[in-house]
Amino acid sequence: KGTIRVTTGESSEAPMERAWSRGAVWFLAVMFLGYLAFTADRTVLSAMLSPLSESLGFSKTSSFGIAETAWLASAQFVGVLAFVLLAGYFSDKYGHRRVMLLGVGIFTAFTWLIGVANSFQEALVFRFVSGLGEGLFWPAAMSAVANYFGRSKGLALGIFYAGFDIGGASGNTLASVTYSLNPDWRTAFFVVP
């Protein structure tokens, strides 16, 4: 009474079984690793702030150096937030896969460019644009996972979002290990993408 039931003629078990096929598990694993890489890249910079400041000639006590380094750390967030709403629209209009691949391509290319930047201004612009790529990936990936897994999307999205926590924790560690092997802040930006 008061509810509407829509049936497709299939048993209620069939969508769940299809959703967790081998292909679905691989799809979710790739999405998880993508999200992990984006998040790890965001936290890599925090382990590299001191060598980065020294390399760019900023004083640790100067307010200019602290402000500039903070902008570099925040530029990716600004890029993500600037594009995430439009990315949802583009994802619906042009398809999740196209938007995700475009986002991954932009992110990867501009993260590598941060590693070869010759000035602070270049690194700042590249960091911002890599954030735009991440902003394209987020809504498209989230929608793709939710659409693919249907009724079991809660579990699938939970696994997908675990990449955020694991990536956040592993980014600093990865950057520190990379820096200890090669004491140049630029190398960290070649590892994650």
C-alpha cells in the first residue's frame, strides 16, 4: 500500500550477480587505483614543501616564501573546485568514459610538467591545470561506478572512496621514499601519475 514496484521480469538476484562479474571487479579496481593516484598526488607536495621552497630560493622565515608555497599546495584544489560542477555536466552530455579519460590525460601530462617546471609560476600553472584534470575525473568516475553497479552501488562506491583514504596516507610516504632515493623534489611528480 502506497508503494510502486517496478519489475523487469528478472529475479532480484540477477543484477547483483552481473554487477560483480570479473569485468566489474577489474573496472572497480581501475577506478579505485585512479582515485588513489589523484589523492596521492595531492598529498605528495606536503612532503616536498621544504625542498621545494629551498630549490626555488624561498626563505623559511619570509612571509613571501610561505605564501608562495601555500599557493602551490592549494592550486590543485582550486583547479578541482573550479571544474567539478562543469565536469558533471560534460560527463552526462558526452559520456563518463570520455570525460574520465580526458581528465586522466590532463592530470598526467600536467603533473609531469610540474616536475620539469623552470619557475615557480610555471609550477603553479601546471599544478592548477592538473587540478582541472582531477576535477574532470571525479564526477565522471563516481557516476560511472554508480551506473555500472546499479543496486550494489553503495558497496562499489565505498570501495572506490577507500582510494581517497589510502591515497592520502600513501602520498606522503611515497614522496618521502622517493626523495630519500633521489633528493630532488621534482622526482615525486614523476612517480604518481
